[in-house]
Amino acid sequence: MKIVKTIKEVKDFVKNCKKQDLSIGLVPTMGYLHEGHKSLIDRACKENDVVIVSDFVNPVQFAPNEDLATYPRDLKRDAALCQAAGVALLFNPEPNEMYFEDFHTYVTIQSLSDELCGKTRPAHFTGVCTVVCKLFNIVTPDKAYFGQKDAQQLAIIKRMVRDLNFDIEIIGCPIVRECDGLAKSSRNTYLNSDERKAALILSKAINLGMNLAKNGEKDANKIVEQMKSLIDTEPLAVIDYVKAVDANSIQIVSEMKPPVLIAMAVYIGKTRLIDNFIYEG
Ligand code: AMP
């Protein structure tokens, strides 16, 4: 496996692959890889001749008050995981490789970023779309892999690919959880032992919501309210949002007409965690 820092090295590698008619799968990540990332990488390795993983904490998607500086990083461990999984190229650029000092071009998505995380983190999805767009242009993959864990992000990337005519198939992969239900996340490392226990309230609320939906509750607000009440029983939890939206348009719905995405962001202490499920009917 090659580890490269420059766009030119990626492009040269890609050119070589294309000459040999090899299909390319891309897995964009911010590193500090865990089983969730690995599930995307494994699927990409199964479905493509060559897999490229990007490992880049994208500064543009963080607001000034967010955790850019403290976001966990461990390239050595990431490289070992990628190597063992069969990744061909690990792209780990410095921010100044991706963004010129006078970088002024951004990709913004309307409407789909109005709710959920887009509401709380107004510039976030512009940062995500911009970096993913750049990675798509650099790598020109056949397929790109994203987790359902970031459900709004997945819906936005699918729409961006359609709207901007990228010839790339976007593959959504299911949420990977710890044995006790907590969705795997690089940010789980921020939690102390009390917070780690308290964080279980997210997956408990997801299970509650899923059961209510499965048992025929048609009123989305009732499901959301019951989930919120459950989360409020945990003293360390502060709700950012729990909302029901149409899974494709990310617009608020009041009726459980599938596909409905019920998504949440909850602070456990200072750590903001997200989780969701999609009701397919
Ligand atoms: P990140 O490094 O957090 O930007 O995540 C990189 C990719 O991995 C994104 O497409 C995420 O949705 C996906 N991902 C992160 N955590 C999980 C998880 N627990 N299960 C499935 N996919 C995940």
C-alpha cells in the first residue's frame, strides 16, 4: 500500500490504474479509523479492483468553535488498518495541499442542508461538499462509499452527484455499532467512563423510535416526542435536535410516510454525538 501526501501522486496513481482498466473505489474519511470505516473499506475492496482511502481532517467543514484542533489523529494505526484491509493507496494531504491560501470556490447545497446538522452547523455541508467534490475530481472513482451514520451527508452527496453530473455511483453502508448499541465514531474517544455509559441513551432512543414506527405509529411528532422524553431521563444528555424528515429531501415531516429519516444530535457532556434510523415502511 502506498501512502501519499500530494494530489499529483494520487493523480499519477489513478492514471496508471485507468491505463490498466482497473475500477476504482473511494472511501473518504477524516481518519482515526474504526470498524465503521472498515465496513466501508471492506465493501469497497469487494466491489472494485483498486481502493483509495482519503484520510484528511477537513478544516473547511469545522466552525471556529468546533473540535478541529482536538479531533483525534493516528496515521500509523490508520495505515495498518488500511493495509490489512487491502487498500491500494492512502491519501493523507496537509490542509495546504487541499486549500490554496487564496482558495475561494465552494460547493453549496440548498434545502437539503437546512435542517438537522445543517441547522446547527451552518457552514458544515458546504465544507463537506467542497472537499468531496475535490476528492471526486482528484480520484475520479467509479464508486464512492459513505456511511448511513451520517444520513444527511449521504443524502446530500447523492444529490450533489446527480445535480453536478458526476459519473460516480454512491454506495450507502449501514451503521456499525459497539456491542452495547452505541454507534461507532471517532468522537467516542472524547467520552469519559460516565459519559460512555450515558451515551447509550442515543441508541436506546433509536430503538424506541424504531419499535414505535414498526408497531404502526403514524404520527412522526409522537415518535420524536417519546424519543426526546427518553433522552431527557439521562442527566448527562442535552438534546441538540431529534427530528423526523423525508429521507431524500431532508424536509420535516409529520407523518410516517416512508422513507422517513429520524435523526438526532445529542451532547453528552461536551461531546456531540449523532445517530439515526430510516423507516422504510
Ligand atoms: P468520518 O471519518 O467520521 O468523516 O467518516 C467517514 C465515513 O465513514 C463517513 O461516510 C461516515 O458516515 C462513515 N462512518 C463513520 N462512522 C460509521 C459507523 N459507525 N458506521 C458506518 N459508517 C460510518
